[in-house]
Amino acid sequence: MRIIFAGTPEFAAAALQAVLAAGHQVPLVLTQPDRPAGRGMKLQASPVKQVAQQHGIALAQPHSLKLDGKYPEEAAAAQAQIAAAAADVMVVAAYGLILPQWTLDAPRLGCLNIHASLLPRWRGAAPIHRAIEAGDVQTGITIMQMDAGLDTGAMLRVAALPIEPEDSTATLHDKLALLGGELMVQTLAQLEKGVVHATPQPAQGVTYAEKISKTEAQIDWSQDAASLARKSRAFDPFPACASSVQHAGKTEVLKFWRLQALPDGEPAPIGQVLTIDATGITLACGAQGQGRVQATQLQKAGGKRLPAAEFLAGFALKVGDVFY
């Protein structure tokens, strides 16, 4: 089949590679414009752009596809490229731009989206983060026929995946990226044979995965231990849970990459360091200060992510210090 591919990050790059490996023609790739990244803030090509360039595929990188928006000339140029590609279908994965109706209507068979949740749960921008944060025991991939709504289209194929107790957004992302590519290739094979069955999403069970904000990184020590442990995994690799402490006469902000829930203890001031040993730092949490979490991976500003024992060798915390 002739396929236009639209996507930007690693999650989408895995899907593009799967589509290409299955032998489909991809005459055009849409991806977001290059962005500054790294310490030098040099312009970086998206992972999808890098795959496209490796395969010599034509690229379109408009800031918007809205013909009446802020970038009408870029949108019109992309529209001409899409028309010239004469695609059977567009595959969309974490593209990051809203697709106007003209885009949805352009390919002969419309646009198919790879969404990293079991719809209708976790429609929206951050389904992997939110599933872990909420304590879901499973998630998955939904291949969806796109419509004008936010992840509201009919489902063409669904596959579930368990969320393991130690899964972070980073590890779950990689599993779902591979599953998404596999499921899309299977869906395209069915589409070629004309045997795809579209199922409307259930009206019940709709939830929304709001985009992750950096402000959410601040640890609220009044939350219970299980919630804080989930949050540390959900916010790995971005934005990472963080909290402040007075250290050597100044305020230091530390990242808490992994918090483990421990059994409750006697009430104590929330955020207070209760014990320190080679396995980690135990802190009080919960509304009454009876909860306990152990920080096992930490990072100071300008430093590296380290196991607690290594971190403590270069950053002297003491029992009684209070994080806020």
C-alpha cells in the first residue's frame, strides 16, 4: 500500500520502521519541525525524520496544517505534497499536530492512529504516564480510524499489555512502541484484504490523559506512599519527581527517580528523613505522616542519576532533614 506516515518521537519511529519492514511504500513523511535540544541547544531532527532520511523518503515539516491558521503557506505546501503522494492511507503516531478535516479526508482510506492505551480510557496526550500514575494493571495499543474528535474514532484493532510492578514510563513506552508497530502492520494487512471491522468506542469508561506539566514534578509529601511510588515511575524519564531541602546553607532541588512504598510507621513530619542506609533514604509521607517511602535513586542539580549509596557518598544528607 502507499502510505503517508505522520509522527515525531521514538514511539512513532518504531512504527515507521515496522511499516517499512513490512514492504509498504511510504512516499511522504510528516514530522514536526527540528527543535533545539541538548546542552548546545542545536537544532535536532526528530527520530521519525532520521528514519525517513535513512530511507530517502520525502519530508514535510509544517508548523501547522491549518490552512487558515498562523502558517497558511506551510499548510498549503504540505497539502500539495499530501495530494501528490496519492496515498491509500495515512498512518499517524504521536505526530503532535492537530489534523484538520481536509487532512483526514485526503487519503483514500482515511487516517489510522496508533494510540498507547485501551480506548476509551486515557484519550489524550500522555496515556502511558497517566496509566502508571493511576495504578492501572494493564494498558495496550488501540488502532483507531481517526475522526475530528480527540481520540474518539472507531477501533480497528486492540491489544492489551500488562503493566509490571517496576515498569516506568520509559520501559512501558518501549514495549508499547514495538506493539504499536506490530499491530499497525497487522491492521494494514487486513485493510488490504478489505476485512477490517470498525467498532465504536464504548460510551462508558472515558478518561483523559492530560499533558504532563513540569509543575507536577514537585513532590507532595502529604500523598500516600503508594501514590508517590507510582508517580516516581510515571514521571521517569520526564519530568522526574523533585523536592527541595536545605543543604550546606542553601536550597538544593533533588530529583527522586525511584520511590518504594514501605509499611506505615509512627506519625512524623512529612518529608522528613527518618533513616539512611546503603539501600536508600526513608522519608515520612501521607496526610498524618505515618506513610513511609524509600528513595533508592536520586540526582542533584548538574549531577547524574545515581543509586542511593553512590548519591549519598557525594551529598551528605542526615536524619532529620526535611524535604519540601
